[in-house]
Amino acid sequence: MLEDTVTKEGTLLEAIGVAESESLHIVQVLVLADGSRGEAGRLISAQGIPYTAVLTPEDLGLSEDRPGSPA
């Protein structure tokens, strides 16, 4: 499954659930930009699905305590 951005893991988990309900087998989740602070990766990986994020806020020089950082 390919997702452009993730800020809340619930939407991605819902998409996985819908795909699986249609008998699709998710073998990998690739996210271009993960703003979930790693939470999405932890939850997806806990389901046994490999998770890869291309970019995180830290990759862009952003952190929780800096203005303009994802909430």
C-alpha cells in the first residue's frame, strides 16, 4: 500500500482494513511523508506489515519543540 502522507494513523489503519475486507493482502506499507511521530509505523508493524517512511519531520529539520513542526 502506498500513502502520500500520514499524520493520524487511524486513516491508514482504516484503509488497510478496507483492503483486507476485499481479500487483498497487504505486504508492505510505504509512506512518502510520515508526520505521526512514528506512531503509524509502530501500529502497522505490530500487525506484521512492514512499514517504511521516506521522510519524517526530523529529516526536514523539524521537531516537536520548533515552530512549524507537525502537531
